[in-house]
Amino acid sequence: MTKSMLYTVFLEYKGGTYIGQIAATSPAAALPRWFSGLQDNEVVKWGITREELAAVAKSDTPTPITGCRGVWCVSGSAGGGLVLIHLIATDGTP
């Protein structure tokens, strides 16, 4: 059985930075879990839909950041803007 890790997610989109945390077994599994847990009023305020976020996650594989341990990046576009997501494996129990 694969152990869950706590991931801190940083989403940058159209000048805003949005931060959350989610427990998952991998960076790729963390993104859809985080997106599905977002409240409608949050994503509406951000100017992006949950579906657009899911499309970004499906279009790019979390890429490890060179020189860093436990840090990945995902990017894509939605609504005419760049979506940049960083995932950081956070020590501690989820």
C-alpha cells in the first residue's frame, strides 16, 4: 500500500496566487483531488473553472524541479492566461 503524503499546492493565474494542501499518494494524484475539493465560489473568484484546471493537469505531467527535492511544476493555459502550479511535498502527517 502506498502511503499518502501531504502536498502544498501553489496555483498562479492572472496575477493571483492561490494556496492549498491535500493528501495524496503522488503529485499527479494530488492535483485532481485538490481541484475536486475546491468550492465553486473560490474558482469563480479566481476566474477559472474546475474543468479548465483539470484540463491543465491532464495536459502536463508534474515535472520535478531540478536541484530541489520534493518540488514539482505543472503548467498550461486557460481562459487566455498562463496557469502555473507548483506542488511541494510537505513533511508531516496528512
